[in-house]
Amino acid sequence: MFISHNSPANYMAYDHDNIFEKILRQEMPCTKLHEDEHTLAFMYIIPQADGHTLCIPKVAPETLLDLRHCSGA
């Protein structure tokens, strides 16, 4: 049986209570480096190198393929 990569059967439901959503809702602390209407950049809590930064979108796309449409990237 062939399942298309775009098939909903291949996707997990988005968890709106994940750590990144908690950071965006300011329920978890972070060291913000940049914030605008589309993204939040902050220092990683367990850095692998000096300056290790995460940049996350402020929207919850259904799939990673939707990210470019949401973020303007």
C-alpha cells in the first residue's frame, strides 16, 4: 500500500502544550535575543556551543511543509 507524503496518516497531531508553546505563552522562562510578529529567538538552555540559539515561529503549522507559508521564509 502506498501512502502519499501529504497523506494525513503520516502526520501526528500538533501538541499545543509543548515546551515551545509554553515559552511563547511566557509560561516557561527564556533568554530572548530577538522577537518580532513572526518569530522568537532565544538562547538554548543546554547549549552545544557558545551562542547556541533557537528560533521558532509564532504560528503552529500543521506540517513542516506549511512553515514556509506561515513564516514568510
